[in-house]
Amino acid sequence: MTPIEFETRLDQYGSNLDYWPKTVRDQASIMIREKPQLKNLLHRQAAIENELRVSDLKAPSYLKDKILGQIEPRESMDLFVNWLSFSLARTAIALLLPIATGMSLGSMMNSEEPLQSDMDTISYTQYLLESENEI
């Protein structure tokens, strides 16, 4: 983990390392031991979070409305239809991909010249007719 990644994770998960995912938490602990300036950054983030927690400042109503207006409501039926369509698409691709591959390989294998040309067919037919006349 780089210091920049540490700062990004700090913004994502906050100053309490207990809330970080286990793998990232272990990496962050190592980084804090190796680089003391990151420990200062962690304490500063904790102080900011504490100030925000105790302050009575609230976002203006127009800002709340704007944020909530950008969230698209999703009904459970929409979620089900999306899941079903992606599921069907994956199944169709899984079924059609081997068929398409087989067809393309088959067309490449069948690109040789026919075994008999038209002249060979005419000659063979003529031979058969002549041999019938001899019988």
C-alpha cells in the first residue's frame, strides 16, 4: 500500500481501522508503523470526524433535496427484471458461443475444393453410359 492509497482508504473508511476491510486494515497497520506521518494523518482525520459528530451544523434543505433528487428510486420488480435479463443474456451467450465457434471452425475446414470437378463428373457419367451400351 502506498501513502496515497492509505489516504484514499482513510477517506473511504474513516479513521477507525476496525471499520476497514481486514486485508486493507493489515496493510494500513504496517504502513502506519513504517511511516509516522501517516499516524499524524490518521489522528487529524479522527479529530475532523469528531468535530463533525459533535457539531450541530446541518446541511441546507436545498442541498439535501438536490442530493436526494439525484438518487434514482429502484423498485424490487426493476431489480428482478435487471437480474433476470442479465442472467438470460449470460445463459444465451454461454449456449451460443460454442455453436458459433463450431460453425466458424467447420466453415474453415470445409473451404477445400470439392473432390470432383464438373469435368470429372461429366467424364464419369460418360464412362457409365458407354459401359451400359457395351452390356
